[in-house]
Amino acid sequence: MFITKRFVFKKYDTSRPAWKNHTKLLAHEGMECTGYFLEDDEVLDMVEVKFDDGFKATVYMDELKEIK
């Protein structure tokens, strides 16, 4: 079963290897997104997120701040 959590994409970490669409990630800094997890996921380094405008990306967990 999937679990979703809401996050703010704090800042794209340019010191790490660039993902495809990295310019779009830079444009999404500070925006809210939804992260998708499996119910039994342990702590992950990366997660798939979908921004409210429909853009999807894989980001590092430390680039996100959970919204409670």
C-alpha cells in the first residue's frame, strides 16, 4: 500500500550529481510536493515526488521538509 506525505522542496542540492530536468528542479525550490512511499519503507535517501503543477522528480530526502 502507498502512503503519501506532503513536503516543501527546500533547495536543490547542486553539489550532487545532476538529475535530468535539473533546471526544472531549480525552478521548483520552495514549492510544495507530495512524496510517495510504500507502507513498510525504511528510511530512504531518495523519494519520488509530484509537485502541484504535475512535475514529477526523484529528489534526496534532505532536500525536503515535511509539512505536518
